[in-house]
Amino acid sequence: MNTLQNPAETWDMVIEPKTSWFDLRLNELWQYRDLLFIMVKRDFIAAYKQTILGPIWHFLQPLFTTIVFVIVFGRIARIPTDNVPAPLFYLCGLTLWNYFSACLNGTSNTFIANAGIFGKVYFPRLIIPLSVVISNAIKLGIQLLLLIAMMAYYAASGYQFNIGLTLLWVPVLILIVALLGLALGILISALTTKYRDMSVLMGFGVQLLMYATPVIYPLSYIPEKYKTIIGLNPLTWLTEAFRKGILGEGVLNLPMLGYAAGITIILLLASIMVFSKVEKSFMDTV
């Protein structure tokens, strides 16, 4: 704003350049909560607005992928599933993984995909990646309904689920996964404004990460000498705990969940600071 303004004038908002890494202005997110709701609605509706099946794709995509996994990894590769029916095992892992990958992919191109909007009007830039995470949470809810329906089928067929209080951990696990996807996504988005190679790296990087996460195999299947490496991946413990909570089979390691939560918080704080710093000058580099 003009520093020579009339002292008698009052302003609802003064837009000034950020001068510190810690000048994040997160309180603005609450002030723009109506815009966040509009963005969430836009993201969810626009994804399938001109499709024939619409939200039914949220059922078909994981269902078809599960069938392929059952054939390739269950019947051909014969990878064990810890006595869990193979379709349930794969669908449970895919449900959480799909949410993480959707959050990561959707937020990793925030600056590039929204450069036209960012260059015309001011609003907290974090609104965009947050809307992606929340709209994908709606899709996650739809896929959870498919998982529950399959569990009901197997329960009616005589399969016994060993579900206990670990089910209460599921919302916490989903929240950590959402924040982890958000953190990595906005960090990559900030780096992509200067290094376009990051968008290429994202393509196969996410695919490789899935194979380093117990989505198609249980943690018990990993040889002991590789468990330390796989254990460095925070998604390993989140996925295993998610299976434990939903299906009653898996590993709920509280210290390692604390490790996953700690890594997520550190990455989130660091990525928000980088994101906020880049948004000042990204229009010059995009």
C-alpha cells in the first residue's frame, strides 16, 4: 500500500512483502475459510464434471487396481498377505496410498497450475494446496465405503476380523498421511518454479515410493537386512498401522508412528517456510 496515504483513511487489509522466513501469516487461512470451501467444491466437482460415470470412478479405479494386484502379486508372484484375503489386503493398502499420492501429485504443481490466478488477485497461496488435500479426503471417504463393503462381504462369508481399539488410530493416521502429502507436495511445488526437472522426477518418484511402502506386501515379508531401509520410510508404519486398525492384521509400532509424525511435522514446517518465501518472487520465474 502507498505509504503516503491520508492518515484519516483506514484499511481492512495491508498487503506487504514478507521479510522473514517465519513470517508465515497462517492466521489468514482462517480469514479466507470461505474461499477454501469454494476451492474444495471446485476441485471435487471439476474432476468428474464432464464424465459419464462421475464419482463412480472412485470405486472403479481402486477396484480394478486391486484385481490386477491379486492376479500379478497374489497369483503369479505369490507374495503372502499375512492370512488376510488378498483383495482386502491390497484394497486396504491402496486406499491409504491413493490418498497420499493424490495429495502429493495435486499439490506439487500449485505454482505452475495456478500462475494465472496468483498473478491477478491476492489470497493466501496455501489455500490452493489445502483445498486439494481436503477434496481428496472426500474421495478417500468414498473409497473407504468400498473397503467397508468388501469387509462386509468377507464377514458374511465367515472371515473373522480381529478389530480392536486400534481402529481409533485410523483418523490420526489419515491426518498424518494428509499432512505428509501436503508437506512434500508444496515443497516440490516451490522447487519446481526454479527447477522444472522436479516435475519429471515426480512422475517416477511416486511410483518408486509405492514399492518402498508395504502396499503390495506385508512388512513381515521383507528380509531382516532390508527392514531398516524400509523402516526409514514413514509411510511404512502408517500403512501397517492403517491395516492393523481396519483389518486387525498388521504392525502398530507406537515409537515408529511417533517417528513418522515427527518427520511429517518437520517437513511441513520447512515446506511452508520455503513455500512462503518462494511465493514472493515466483511470478518472475514461472
